[in-house]
Amino acid sequence: MSVEDPFAAQAAALRQFDEAILSARTQLEEYVAAWIADLTSARASQPQEIDDSITARLAEAEGRLDHLRDALRDGPAALGARVQSSEAARTVALRDLRRTVEEHEEAGRVLAAANVELRGQIADRERLETERRGADQDLQEIQARFENAFASAPIGMALVDMEGRWLQVNDALCRITGHTRAALKATTLPAITFPDDIDCDADALRDLLAGRVPSYQAEKRYRHAWGHYLWVMLTVSLVRDHRGRPLYVISQVQDISERKEMAARLDFLLDHDFLTGLFNRRRFEQELAREVERASRYGAKGAVLMIDLDNFKDVNDAFGHKAGDDLLKGVAGALRHRVRQTDVLARVGGDEFAALLPETDADQAQIVADGIVRTLRQNVAVLGEQSIRATASVGVALFDGLSAAEVLAFADLSMYEAKQAGRNRVAMYRPSGGHREHVSARLAEAELVRNALEEDRFILYCQPIVDLKRNEVLQYELLLRLRGDEGREPLQPSSFLYVAERFGLIQEIDCWVARQAVALIAEHARAGRKLVLHVNLSGKSIGDPNVAALAEKAIADADIDPACLVFELTETTAIANIEEAKAFAHRLRARGCRFALDDFGAGFGSFYYLKSLPFDYFKIDGDFIRGIVASPMDQLVVGAIVGIAKGMGKKTIAEFVADDETAQLLERSGVDYGQGYHLGRPGPVRDVLPST
């Protein structure tokens, strides 16, 4: 509607009023005229009834009527003139009013727009204020959570300014360092850091300050309040101000001393025997190879001594493994006093030691060997209430242009010659005379093993492994035999495995057994029967990647379930070759094969290595099983092994189960499987395994 619509409506209303007045006047005149006519007629017809007073009042009424008639006649005309005059003025007023209204409307629109904008700004301000209050609350909650997490974190936490001053520390950091909160805040980070470690993370810190990395980690040594140093792992991140300038760093501090100690221990054990602290066979062979090469290049001399304890098995059987371990440590100590600092001493087997003597001729080597035999014979070991003497047989081999493997083999063969000559003595390999004949005999034994491989004269026996709860045979261990001459019993492993290992033939034998095991598993699988077989491996095989590759290929070619193949390593072999054992086990376990740690518990370091070796079964050493019924100590040890195995999700197998009472005790103790003559004797695979 336009701005002049209200005035137009008023004008129309006035015109309608004029018309209504004219119409009313006309009707009134007609009515009055009719009324007067009626009165006149009535007076003429009934004069006697008309009172003079009425006539007087009627005359007065007529006068008033005339006045009313005149008013009605003149009123509209006067009103019309006023209306016409009013309309002209109203037109001018309307024009002015329209202009004013338009100006007011424009101002109103401007004011309305400004009002809308103002309200929007007010709403935005209120929203921002609400958000600010919410952000402040969130920030307070975050700050509270951070402070709570900072204070209660199980690892050390610290805020350190850019000058290395401690701004804030938590209780865990105080526990780690042994310092109080006040003591730390009174010093600086560099003050408690090992001097060589202060700048070890300088490059990483520069990258952090430059914004190239969000955080970094570093290993450092902190000085404990008691004076010693401990290893910590730092995780460092940077806090900046709103302009991006560094304010302080947040350091998370973890005590890794135990892990470092473990790593150092494992590094040590890569080259050392865990029991005696001497070099192990691996390191000894490395040192021998280097020394033989040097001797060959420069014409130097040298010798190797192989030392074997004569009565060690008797000590173990009579007094147990703990006594045997004590004896071995005593022998190692005695040997250290009989060699030079430049010589290399090692424990290369269960009861075997070796000495590498650089720059040594035959006479000097003989003197050292005789001194070792004499020292050990005179050395009295006290085991409980018993005193025993440890004697040794020593074999000596000179370099004499031989390879490292030949020197080691000839020293070993000479040591066996000393044993056969009556023990407690020295035998030296000489390239002529009786020694050559004896060595030739050993070489002939090695040739026998080679021929057995070529002529397929090895045969497999197996022994059941029984589930003690269900009294069911679910697995078998494969055992190797060598077919004898016509009409003779098969040869036991003890008669040929030593020579096979010394002359590098054991890997071929292990591969042959593995191939036969895969073939048997595949044969039973085709018959719809699951067969699980255990295969023993030597230390040399687990260190040979070709053996692992052959096993993988055999499994793939036969398309068997790899879980049906269980490789067994003795604890001594695994620990002496721990890195090779871990690598071999991880590789084949990744293919689905399983592993068993044989003779578990034989060494005091067994539990120490559990986390390092990925095995599925622990075969408890037979020495803990033979007399377990009458020995509370053996029962305690077996119970501990079972508890640890179950906690780690492993299965246990008890060897040498000789009677039903032992089997029942083992079952009650939680042992999963049993193996021994009472549960099943070894026999040819075709006689023991279910027929297909």
C-alpha cells in the first residue's frame, strides 16, 4: 500500500458522509411534510379535540421544524464548501506528508538495517563469548588432565626450559633418579647427565628447534642420587608460544637399565659361554680362523688344545646338574691360570674346553697341555660333603699348514686318542707314525657316514609322545639309526653323530631326516590322518641357512600342514648358538612350523632365555623326571617349569617317564605330554606309526 492511501480513504469517507446527509435530509423532509399534513388533516376533522395548548406547542414545533429544515438545507452546502477547502489543503498536506514519510521510511530502512547489523554483531559477540567461556573451560579441563597425567604417570615426566633447568618434575622421575623434587629443581639437566651423553642428541635437538621433527628419542645415562649411573630413554617434544618461539621441552623418561643390562648380557653371550664366562665355540672358531690365516701369511706357529673332562657324566649322575655346573666353573677358573693372556680359552661343549695358543711350537704346547692335566688332577672340588677330582684328556694339534677346520678336527681326534689310551693324559697329533693311523681311523669313520648318506643306509625309529590327560599318542619323536652290517643291530647315534659333526656331515644328516619326516606327514595326510613328528637338529644345522631353505622347500613341495613338523633343539645347542637359534626358529615359525626346547632346565640360565627363544614346547630335562616321585626338589622344579610354561602359553613334555606312578604324578603336576619307555619304546617307524 502507498503512503497516500490513508488520506484517500478519508476523502472517500467524507464523500460518503455527504451523500448520507443529503439522503437523510430528503427522507426527513418527506417525513416531516407527511407528519404536518397528517396533523393539519386531523385538526380540520376533529377541532373539538384539539387543545389550544397543543396548537400552541404545535406552532412552536412547526417553527423549530422550519429552523431544522433551513439547517438541513444550508448544512450540506456549508459542509461541502468546507470539505472542498479541506481537500485542497489536504492535497498539499498529503504531498508534504508523503515526502516526509518517504524520508522517514528511508531513515527507517537505514535504521532497520543498522539495527539488524547491530543485533548480528551482538549475537556474534555473545556467541564468541560463549565459545570463549567453553574454550576456557576445555582448556582448564585439559590443563587439569595434563597435570593429573603428568603427576601420576608411571614414567618420568619433566618440563625443562631452554637453559636446561627443571621447571616441573613428577614423582616417577624422582623415583627413577633417586633425587627429590627440590633437589632436581635446584640443579640442571646437564648436571645429572653422564658427560659423554650430554651432547649425544645435539643434532636431534637442532632438528626439533628448527621444526623439522615433532619429537625425538635418545638414550642417555643419568647419575642416580646414590652415585651410580642408570640408562634412560628420553622422548623429547617442544612447546612454543603463540609467536612460535620455544618455551620449554617436555621430556618423558623411562628407566631402561634392565633392558640395557639384558642387551649387554645377550651381546656378551653371542661370544661367551653363559656358565663359565669363557668364549663359546662360535667365537673360538672365529679366533682360530683369524690366527691360522695370520700364521699362514707370516709363517707363524700355533697350536690348539682340546680338553675333555673324563668323569663329568659320573658327577652329573651322582650329584646332579647343580654340582656339575659348579665343577665346570671350577675347571674354567683353573684353566685361566694355566694359559697366557694372549691365549684364547673357550668352552666348546658340555664338558669340553679348547685353548688356542698363538706363537707356540710343539714343545711349548706339550708343556701347557701337561700343566693343564696336572692342575686338574690336583684340583679338588668340594660338592656338598663330597670331595672329587676332575681329570681331563687333552688333544693337541699344531697348525703345520693345516686349515682351521683340520686343526680343530685333529686336536679333537687326538683328545679321543688320549681317552682311549687311559684318560688323564695328553695326546698330540703328528702327521706321521701311530697318530696318523689313528686319525686315519677317524677319517674312515667319517667316510662311513658319507657312504651311509650316499647309499641310504640311515633308518628312522620313532618314539610316542603321549597326552597325559587323555592317554593318547598324538605326536612322535624321530630317532636316527645307521644300518649295520648283515645280521648286526643298527648303530646308535652316539657311534656316528660325533664324527659327523666334527667333519661337517651333520647338516646333510639333519636335512635327510627332515625330508623323511615331511614325506611321512604327507603320506598320512593323504590317508586322512594328522601326524605330528619331532625332528632333532644340531647346532651346525641351525646356523646353516641352506638347512632352513631345504626345509621350506620340502614343506612347500609336499603341501603339508607345517604345524605337523616340530624341530627340537637342545637347550645347550640353543644357548650356545642363540642368535642362530632365534633366526632359524623365527624363519620357520613364520612358515607355520613349531619348535621344542629339549633338555629344558639342564642349565641355570634356562629361564633367562625364555623371552629370547620362540619355542612352543619345553621338554623337561630327564634328570628332573627320573627320581621325581621321591624327590620334593625335582617336584618343585618341574612345578616351576610348568607354571612358567602355562603363563607363556607353552606346552610341556616330560622325558624318561619310566613307570605309571611317575606318569600320574606328572599329570597331576600339569605336565601336558610324557615320553619314555613306560609310555612307548622306540622302534622302526613302520612298526610304531599307525598304518596308512
